Amino acid sequence: MHRSVARDRASDVVRRSLLACALLMSLELTASPSAAVMLSVAHRAGRNVAWPENTIPDIQWSLSVGADWIEVDVWKSADGVLILHHDKNMCRTTNIGSLPGYDCSTPANNPLGRFPEIRDFDLAFLKTLDVGSWLAPEFTGISMPTLEEALLEIRGTGTPLVLDIKTSGQAATIAELLDKHALASSEVISWNRLGVQIATEWKTALPSARLLYGYSSPISVTEQDIASRAAAGDFGVVVTSPDLTQDFVDLVHGYGLFLMTYPSSTGGLDRDLLVEMGVDAMVEGNPEWLRGYLDGLLCWDNLDNDGDGWVDFASDPECNTRADRSEVPDCLDGLDNDDDGTIDFPADRDCIVDSDLSETPDCSDQVDNDRDGLIDWPNDPACATPNTQSEVETIPVIGALTLGLLAAGLLGHAKRSLK
């Protein structure tokens, strides 16, 4: 049974290692600061985990927990300023409904006969709104940020903003902001869900910046659609539905395009399945959790990922945490901790080191190296393999019987001599 388990685990490790290599090769063009096999994207700057969504403190937190990209939603105010906010109206995440003249329960009770929106107000008014207290009292007083403020937060970090463009006519303003603050076009990525108009504006104003073309479902997307995205020079595509298939992933990658998805909006697609498919990036409301999940995938590569002198192995739960004790395996556990095809045994001094010679036991040491209840003996060809019949020696048993009979004969002879 142990041999079968070892083979299965070794096969699984090979499969995962090949997957990791393929994904890493596909991600070389992203210039990600992370060594993970997939990029982590903070949804709405880290949706309501530590701070209110789409706020400056939220961006700062997502940077601190290692998000690779930070996604934000961008609208334009009445005076043309680009503002971070998710919903079309402002009732859920601001205190505008408590102000005189506004009603967030009945649309008709508002000045324009609908709920108030970003486009209805200038920056000065928008900055007076509270965008924190709706989540918790301790966040009271946080103001609605501009895209310019967000860009200044990520400048020099190597972590770009993924801009979910909510309205047309933003690309030229974004280009002006980048030029104003000497920011590279790599600091921003457009998540275009509004079609050809946004793509045209983006490529005119920011021809060298990356553009992700959004699809709600891949079911109606043809190969010609994907080919046209590649021909237009798009960076990649985003899918936000549960219809994602391996064939679609392969089609996108076949045209050299990047693929991002959002598991929570894809009907709860299993993240392990998305890894198996080869998706390049996941959008997650909790980037801290996602970062830990993605880093955990590295534990299959048999490398010292955190540089603490301990080689990772598959059963290590914290291989990316420097000097953690989980990388000191129990070499007595009868498992193949380093996945080199040899079962660990007590005399193994380096059971986490791939193919180390200490896993070749001395079968003449009269020790039960594989802890199967049978003492090793010199002629045992598999003394490190539990429950093998090779440790059931018949010759020593016959020898013992012979010695017993000889002893009995000698004893009888001695008794007869005494008579």
C-alpha cells in the first residue's frame, strides 16, 4: 500500500510541477514581483476585508499583504475628475441618503428622479461625503478618493492598478495623469467591459498600456473573437461567468493572451480547478487570503522558496514562511516527504532532501528501519519498504531449529555419559 501511495504522490507532484512551469512561462511577460504561479488581484482594492472598498486605506492594505495587482472602479464626476467608486449610484457606500433633499429608499424623491450618481456632482461635493461609516463606525470620515490619489499610492511599488472603466471618455484623462506624475503606462491596466469604444479610446491615448477585454461568458465567444483581440494588440481577456472551460483557456493562451477570472462571480468555480486549467490571474476580495493560497502552491516544487535553508516538500503547510518549523519533517512518519520515490525511515538524516543517500539504509544494522515490526537483516533487498515479505527470513529460523536439536542431542549425550 505504501508503494502505491508513494507512486501516486510522486505522479501528482510531477503533474503539479509541470503545471507550475507552464504557468510561470506564460506569466513572464507580466513582470510580476511575485514568484507565484498565478497573480492575485485585489477586487475593489480589497473588498471590505480590512477597510471599505475603493478607498486609499484599502489600497495601502492590499499593497501590504502582497497583492500583485489592485483592481478599482472608475467613474467621472460632473467636473471631469476620475473618481473611485463601484456602484452606479451612491446610496450603498456613502452617507448621501442622510443629507437634505436626497432619499435612498425612493428614486423619485431625488432631484433628478433617480438615485444620485457620481456624474451628478463635482469633486468638491463628493469629497464631503463619508464613504466609510456604512461598513463600520470606526471607518467614519474616510473620503471618496480620486484616481490621481490612487496612482500616487501605487507609484514605485511595481503593483499596477487594474481600472474597471465604468464610462467612456476616460482614457485621455488617465494619460494626462500618468504624464503629470511621470508614471509609466505599466502602472495601469484597463479592464474594458464596455466594448469597442473604450478599446479605441485606450489605444489612441495609451497605445503601450495593457488592455483586458471583458467577456461575461465564453459560451458565445468564437475563435475569431479571440483572434481579433490578439490582432488588435490586447493584453488579454477577463471571464466572469461559470462557463469557463479548459478549451476556452487553451484557446486564449493559443493566441498568446493573458486570462483573468473572478471565482466568486463565476458561480463559485473551484480555485484548484482554475489552477489546473492554467488561468493566469484571480480576482479576490481578500487578497491576503489569495496570496497565501497561491504561495502555498509553491510547496510542490521541492525548492527553498523562502530562503530559510529548508527544502520545501508537499506536506509542508507553510513553505513560504521563513524559518517555520513545518519544514522540519517527521522522518519517522513512513511517508515520502521529499517526493523522491523513497519512503522515509528513522535512519534518514535528510528526508526532505531530494534523492539524498541517507534514504538508502544499511540493512545490516539490525534495526527496524521501516517500522513494520520486522528487524532488518543483510539479505533484505527492501528493508526500507514497510510490510515487505523480504524481511521474513526462513534460513535463520531453520538454523535456530538445527541449533536447538543439536543442543538437545548434546544434552542427551551428556546425560548418558553421566550414567
